[in-house]
Amino acid sequence: MWYATLQQMVEEAPFRPREQLIERQKLFQSIHKHTHLKGPMDKITSVAIPLALAGSCMFLIGRGIYNMSHGIGKNE
């Protein structure tokens, strides 16, 4: 029973044709960039989003410190 399942998994077709995979591998291996910046949209997900999150966090931390030092926004 498990042998039939294993055989079915081995015979399953790949997601992309082999030729297309080989082309993609050649493309990514020829690019001399950092691994996390090799795709066309990777600068957005690997650089822009973390910088935006870090910037907003620094703004909120700074605002919180300012409000605490001036006594603004206290619940009484």
C-alpha cells in the first residue's frame, strides 16, 4: 500500500518543465549579487519593507520617550 503511494509520488510531474528550471538556474547562478537580492522584486521585500518597519518603530519609540519625558497622554 505505501509502495503504491511512493511510486505515485516518484511518477508525479514537476511544477515546471526541466528546460525552464535549467534556464532559471543558469540565470540565478550568473548573477553576482547577494543571495537574498537575486530576484527582480527582492529589493522590495528584503530592503524596503524592513527599512519601513524599522523607521516606523524608531518614530514610535521616539514619540513614546518624548511623551513620557513631558508627561503627555497620562491616564489619571
